Amino acid sequence: MKFSGKWGIVCSYTGGIFLVTPYLPQLIRLASSRWSSSGVSRFVLCVEIIIALLILTLAIVFLFYKRKKSVLFLISIGGIFLLSFIIYQFLPNPYEFTHLPEYAILSILIVRALDKEKRSNFIKNSYFLSGLITGIIGTGDEVYQYFLPKRFFTWYDIALNILGGILGILIYWRIKNHES
């Protein structure tokens, strides 16, 4: 496996996840001390909106290269974030929902990094390998949280991480299969 710029982006993104993880309780506490619980929920929603804007920015850049695929990408992402907003309204702890877009982005970055590589006959499917790597990173993130003060290991979060990864792979696969 040759280390390319795409793998640098994957490593940076993954490093960002692991660097921010210990500070999330303090960030939520700080937000809670300044705003009501509904204000904190709005803050988390703003974080998700920022993630959505980053994805949409990627889609706009993508527009310059593959016009038909970017329209599908924009529609898919818009639908996902609309669904996210609806689900967000009904979750008992809406902060958990940030796992989905976080790991969807990670799986897309990984599958794109894997897409052009030559691999042995053992594993040729970039989508499977991306899902496996994303699942390992998502599980590692939860194990890491087990050792952090005021953070917890939960199987539910691992499931959300994996589900987010699958969501990202499905988005990428759908776009890839609609190339002109």
C-alpha cells in the first residue's frame, strides 16, 4: 500500500477524531454553563450543520469534475441531513447522532484512498475494506473512550460508528455507479 495524499487526509481526519474526543465533555459542560439544555442541543445541531456544510463544499468542488454525480451527491447528502434533523428531534440523547456523519465522511475518505490502489487478490473490494477499516477505527475510538475520564465505552456508539461508515460507503457507491 503506497502512502498518498489521500491517505494523509484519512490520517488527519482520524487523528482529529481522536484528538477532539477527550475534550468533548468539557465542551458540552462549557456550552451547558452558558446556554440552556435546548441551547446546547442547538449547539450540537450547529456542529452537525458545519459537518453538512463541509460535505456540501466537497460536493460543490466535485461539481466541477463530475456534474451529473455531484447533483446526485447533493440530493443524497441533503436527504441524509434532512433525515438526521428529523431523527435528531426524537432521540433521547441527540449528541449521539453526530457519529453518523462523522463516520460516513471517514468511510468515504477511506474508500477514495483505496479506490486507485492495486491490492492482492485476497482483498479487491474497496467498499468491504473501507467498511472494515472504518469499523476498526470506530471500535478503537470507543475503546479509547473507555480509558478517558468522563467518557464511556458503549456498544451503541460502535453500532452508530459502523452504521455511519456503511452510510458513507453507500453514498460513495451510488455516486460511483452513476458515472457517465
